[in-house]
Amino acid sequence: MIYEIVRVSTRETQWRCAELREDNARLHYGRFFLAPLLVGQADLIGSVMRKALLTELEGTYITYVKLLDVPHEYSRIWGVEEPVYDIVMNLKKIVLRSNQLIDNQSNIFKGRVRVKGPTIVTAKDIILNHVGIEVVDNTQHVATLTKPISLYVDLILEREKRFINKIPYTLQEGSYPISGTFSPILNVNYSTHSYIRENERKEMLFLEIWTNGSLTPVEALSRTSQKLAKLLTAPLCVNEEEDNKLTNEDHLLPLYSFTFQHRWELIKQKKTKLAMKSIYIDQFQFNPQVYNGLKKANIEKLFDLLNLSYKDLMKIEYFGLDDVKNIIVTIENYLDTDFDLLQNY
């Protein structure tokens, strides 16, 4: 059995680094531990930190590619070894590091590639219009020019977080939007360990972070901790008179005041206007569990579904509150969008 010895503070809780490793320019690893913690705190903090690391950190990526005189992405350019599709995918893999100073500025930047063959095009040939952005790995391959031709590529870069799947630009010949994840975090794992100190049980949290090189694990942990600290230290207002005053920084947000049961009854009231449309449940974006459950219960059409009571929904095999909520919210969104059109039939 192999034991690991770590030095733990006996006074204040603090993060310590157990290991830092750079496997290559696009793969960084860090292992940290937080101690001492009370029983139950390690798992709580670990789950929150893992979620925040994966979703709250911004990344900068190429999201739009424009090639000159290219009819479509499956065509080939004379004198270029790779098809256009492979060139676009190679550009998508480019890892960019952005200076934290640009956080509050515009999140859209421009870049370009201007090369003449024969040559091998790599990430070092990308010219960026913003000094706060740099390529992490200049050796990343883009294309191979086998003839004395010129390759012109215009790029749009965006700084966002999480996964996006949008096409914000007008599509033109030779234009290719790229969707994907913006997170600089490749993976996060955490584990908890308990130990005895002065006859009292304590816990220790170990956190492993893999990044793509646009952030180091230390920077990722530091920024995430700052974001969480800012959220958790938000001011608390308990003065009712102040709460009722609307300032220029406030806005009114309507929220549902009905229970799910009441909301379902309101939906059912509209069923007669929708019945003649013969709408099938296949037309709705139900999650797989809800869709399969409805199919198993022989519910094929929206009219059949609206004939069920709220209690009937809850009785469907393997259904829980979240599944019923998915049904209600999905149908509500559908009605808000299409009901004005359907009521004319």
C-alpha cells in the first residue's frame, strides 16, 4: 500500500498545491487540497467547485471562418492537401489565451490568415487584431499548401463560457460558423478523505483540474474561488420599505404564482382549440425519459395527454415531479409560441 504524506494547517482552512504538471502546451494538470474541514464540508465544497469550474470560466475560441472563393465546406481548394472541412475543424481546435484585462471589454474579436505556398500553415500564421489574445500552441496544424497559391482566411473569435450552439452571422459563400464548448477546463475530479486530529474527526478535500493551456490549474482555481466568493458575499437587504422602492438598477420580473397542478389545469382548458390539429407528442422537445414514458403509456397525441389529470400524470410509471414539470413547461412554451395561430382553426 502506498501512502501520501501532506502537510495540513492546524489553524486555518487553506488551499495547498500537491502537484502541478504540464504534459504539453494544451494539457495542464493540477492537484490541490483544502483542509482542515468539518465532517460533511468536503463533499459540499467539492461538488460546488467542480460545477463552477466546468461552467463559470470563460474561454476564447474561433467561432466563424470565412474562406475566399470557396463554394461549400466539402469542396477542395486547388493546391491545398486538406479539404475545406478539415481546415475548419483544425481551426476549431486552436487554443487561445486571453488576458484577464479584456474581461469587461467586447467579447468579439477578429483574426486572419494570409500565407503563400508551398508551405505548412500552423497556428503561428494566425494574425490577431487584439494584443490581449495569444495562441497557446503555435505548432497546431491548420493546412498544407502544396502549390504556389495564396490562402486567405478571415476569423471571428468570441469570448464566452459553457457550451454554445448558435449562428450569429449571415451565412455567405465560404462562411462557416463553428459551435462548441468555450470552457478552458477539460475535466475536474474531487475526492474526500477523513483523518483524526486531537481526538476530533476532520476532512480533507482533494481537487484535480485538467485545463487546455489557456488557463493554468492555479489560475482556474483562483478565478473560480473569486467568482463564488463574490456570489456568496452579495449584499442582503431585509428592509421592507427599501425593497418596495424601485430604482433605475431594478426591474420587475413576472414569476409563476401557480402550482404545477394549477398550471396544468390552465393548459387543459385550451385543449378544445388544439384538438383539431391532431398534434403528436413527437413534435415536442420532451426529454427522452418523458417521451419514452408517454409512449409506454400509449399516449400518442397532445389531445390524449391533455385528457389526463395532474394525478394521472404523477401515476405514469417511473414518472417523478421533474418529469411532470418537463411536460408542463414544454407545453407552456409551445402554447405561448403557437396558440395565437392555432386558435384560428
